[in-house]
Amino acid sequence: MSEIVLKQNQAALILDVSPEGEVSVNAAFPKENDEAGNLAADICTVIGKMLSEEEEFQAQVMAALEG
């Protein structure tokens, strides 16, 4: 796996899918963020929580994949 280096204004949502199809969600961001980086990290965190906890959002994502 290649290493991804994030800039201060970036964040990343990391999805890990098991062989059984279970998805785990993590957010990654640099230790020192600027204001835009904080916003990016917050957005990734919110989306990650929605993917993990909100069944309606999960259903919308799966429907979009099928459509």
C-alpha cells in the first residue's frame, strides 16, 4: 500500500471492507491543520459517523451504488 501524505488543508475518509462485506470507517488528517484542514477533518468525521451509525444514509449510499 502506498503512503498518502496529506497537506494541512486536507483530510481523508478511509473505508476498509472485510471479506464478509463489513465496512469500517476512519478519518485521517495531519496533526497540524489550518482552518481549511479543520473543516475538511470535520466533514470527514461527520460523513464517517453517518456511514457508521445512520441506517437511512447507508441505504441511500447502497441505492446509489446499485443505480
